Amino acid sequence: MTTTLTTKRLILRSLDGSAADAVRDYYHRNREFLEAWEIKRDDSFYTMEHHEELLGIDQRLEAVGTQVRLWLFHKDAPETVIGTATLSNIVRGAFQSCYLGYRIDGELANQGLMTEALQALIEHAFTEMGLYRIEANIMPHNEPSLRVVAKLGFYEEGRAIKYLRINGVWEDHIHMVLRNTKME
């Protein structure tokens, strides 16, 4: 199963192991930029084999309906990964919910690209996937990320103390939520 979405400036698509080199290059280019917002990673994360394995896992999770990870490409450079947007831990039944995660190339931050990508992904989640609730957990000092979800209509539902271990430190997170009000 492959998901592809397009926006004015972007192509968002799921990838298989054949794209491991492009994904590895993205993480290598952004290693320092992403350190402040992500889990601590050792050198094995930046290998081709590791990304082939992760892309295979992504494919299996998408096939069973528990995750959709879309990689972002600028239409002007459709072979270069510039970010990713993920709906993970998709739960069906009475919940119809998931978590949202995203990251953008540090050189392209603050250009509205992630907002554009997430608008398309949220529309897909609500319209095509029938999800009701999308949750994003963001560190309080990650103001750019908080601005992105605020522009998309997310609201604060609370704060989780020492929620995730980011770059070796347990960090508080603000719990942001967007509901598909058409389902209410």
C-alpha cells in the first residue's frame, strides 16, 4: 500500500526500502538540527541498513492500518527528502484517534511547508481514513511547532510532565488536539 498526497508546493508519499539512501541523507543533513527535538540517536541510526529496515517497518504498519508515514518532497526537487509527517498509533473502534509527528529540513523551516503538508495529511486522516481525533505532543519551548499546530486549529488539552526522553532528557510536553467536528 502506498499513499501519495500533493499540495501546491509538495509531494507527500510513503516510501519503501529502495528510498533508504534519500532518507538517510535527509537525517544526516539534519542531524544537528533535529537533536533538540528528538530521541538521542547513535551512529547506527545513520546507516543505509537501518533506514531500509525502518522503511520496511513503515510499510508493514501502513498495510495493517496502524501508521501512515509520508515523506515530503518539494515539487521542484522530487528526489530529495525534505521532511516527514506521520500518523502513528492509529486506534480504531470507539477511539478513532492517532498521534501526529513531523519534522522538516532545518534549511526549509519557517517557510510554511510543514503547515501545507499537515493540512493535506489532516484532510486525508479525517476524510479518507475516517479518524476523529489527532493528538500532537510538543515541548513547551518548541514554539515553531506550537505555531504550526495552532494555525491548523489544534487546541491545548493539557500538559504531560516528563513525557518523552528527548536527546537524553525527560521533557514536559503540551498535549495538543484536533477533532474532526464533522463526526460529532
